[in-house]
Amino acid sequence: MRGSQYKTTFLPKVKMEIVVSDTRVKKLVAAIIEVCRSGNVGDGKIFILPVSDAIRIRTKEKGEKAVK
């Protein structure tokens, strides 16, 4: 027999995308970790990315006004 056989178990995942102002990032990350951390494999990851701009289509508001 060639290769190996493995039994795999996939954990259900949820992807969330949240945009907040720079001043709220640390507080949000701390809250997510506090609520979601079980200490087990599969707790997830947090990726922090810059958002160059936001535009609310309905009103054409840009920047902070579009995020709120």
C-alpha cells in the first residue's frame, strides 16, 4: 500500500471581519481573547490589518463617519 491514511477531524470555524478605529483595537483584541480563549487547539487567530479608507455607499460618507 502506498502512502498513509489519516483520520482527520475538522473543527467548525467562523470568520469575522471587524473594522474599528485605531484607538479601539487593543481593547477589542483583549475582549475577543477573554471571551473566546479556551486554551484548546482551534481557539483561532486574530489578524490586524490597516484599512486605508471606508465609504458608506448610501450617503457617500468617508473615513470615520462611514465606519460609525
